[in-house]
Amino acid sequence: MDCALLLLSLWALAGTVSLQALGSCPERLLGEERRRTCPRPCKTDRDCGNKRQCLCDGQCGLSCVAPGRTCPWPLPPNENSVAHLLSPTHSFSALLEVRCKPGFTLSNGLDATIRRCQGDRQWSGDEPICTEIPSPEPTAVPTCPLPEEVTSTFSILGDATVGTSIRYSCLSGADVVGSRENFCQHNQTWQYPHPICKNVYCQPPPEVDQGYVVAVQKTEYEVGFDIHYLCKKNFLLDGPQRVTCLSNGSWSASPPHCRARCLIPAERSRVMIGGVKRWPFDVTDAMVPHGENVTFYCKHPHKQCSFTAAQTCFDGKLQPPACYLEPTWLQYKLFPHRLVSEIEACEPGDVE
């Protein structure tokens, strides 16, 4: 740009030298004036009168010009460009630089142009227009292709850009057959073939003794389907009341058990149930549910006192502790206050 300015400056100054040095001044060609008004043509100063000189006026060629004529300065401000006067004055042949502001450019791709003050008191050339340089299109990030049949079947965790991994999960809740994870390679291909979704079913749940399976009867059950278990009267459910079909084709838990009640193995002695001392015949059916603790009273082998021993009902079985002796009918009828459950409790130190 500095070389161009120097050449233009020398050319502009050439317009003020003697006519013998103006052999390079172009001939005036009709239609080449670019909509400007050219002064009267000439060949020597004598053709122009006292106040004008025969000078080179750009595309107007040799013209009668008043050297003192000036062009408009300063120019009106422009938000996209800045004008700088390159000559001491803005008179004929003065040079003006118009430079675009950062981010703007002229239509020819340059960021500056030089204009010359002409004999018609106008700056040469068309009015320069600086336009904003368009932002470059964002660089596309290379990706691996994901066919529609994959995106419509799977939920994809992650993106498909080169150098990253994704994870698949079936939208339908079915099981993923194949690799659940894939890697987008630098050649924009996947490391593994895309998996497929295979519908998984659970087989009918097993029946339970003394219980019921509450579910719609089917030959197979979909993932997420729930079934419920109930026990018959007087049986206690031991285990999950509800199980769910999982995506691996199994149920969420093993089937429960229906546990039977236990008959209290005592008739003529009170026992402790739920923290309450009771006669067995006062308990409904003289039975306790599965898992219930029953505390029996045992007589000290050497002292007239009693101590306790607990047993737990398990699925219809409840054995009295080894220390427990069932009172006889005569003891129960004739000496009820001497029954083992009614005598004084032993001191803590008396019980081994």
C-alpha cells in the first residue's frame, strides 16, 4: 500500500509540472469522464487565459485548470471509514486516503483507496463504500453418522463427534444386544456395529404353597410388569408382596412363602406373648403367627423360683424350651398358685 501511495503522489505532482513532462497524460476520451464535468481542453497555457493553466486532470486529459481550486474538506463523517489528507492542502492534485475501519472492506477487497482533487473541485473516483466483512462460516465438527433407525430405536447418551463415545439404551425398555458403548473414530466410522433392541419377557411366576398369584394369566410378561402375591387365611406372607419383570428376563425377587401359624405347646401354664402374660386358651385358636416370639416359664432346679426362655414360631413349628415342664392336671386344679408361671421370679444371679 505504501508503494501505491508513493506512485499516486508522484503522479499527482506530475500534474503541476511543465507540459514538456506531461507526455504520460491520457487523452480525453468521450464517455470515460465517469460522470464528471471536465474543464476546457488545452495543449498549452496560452489556450487557457491568465488565471488558468494547462494541466493534466486525470481522465479529462490536458485541461484548463485553476490551480488554487479546492475540493471539499473535511469530508462528512462516515461510521465505517476514516479519511486522511495526504497533501498539505486540499487544492487541485491533492491526495486523500480513505481507509475502512477494522472489520470492514471495500468492494474490491482492499481496506483503503486514494482519491485525487480534480479540476471540477471533486475528489476522483466513486464514493468509496466500506461494508462489513462477513463472519466466516463455523467450521463443521466432524462426526460419525447415526442412521435414523438407530436414533428412532435408542436413547443416545453423548454426541457423535470424532474422538468421543456414546452409550445406547433402548427407548422401548428392551434389552440391548451388542455393545452398549461405541467410539467415533478419526475416519468418521464407528468402532463397533450398532447394537439392536431385543424385546425381553419374563416367564410366568411360580406358584406358592398356601398362596395365590394375583396377575393376568399370560404365557410371558413384558418388562416392567408387576405381579402380586397373597396368602390364604391364617397364613403369613414371608417375602415380597410384589415382584417386577426386569430387563434381563428375570423377576425382581424370588417368590415369597406363606408361613403357617403355630400351636402354643402349653395348656396349664401362662406364657408371655407380645409382652403380655396370657393363658394359651385366651389366645385365638391357641395359636401364634409365623415369626412370633413366645416366652415360657421354667422352674429353677434347686430353688422355688422361675426363669424365662423364649422360642420363635417358624412356619407352623414351635417347640417348648427344654427347661419347660407342663404342669399336671392336679397341679393346675389343686395348686394353681404354685404353677411355674405364677411363682416368684428368680434373682438374676440365680440363673446360670
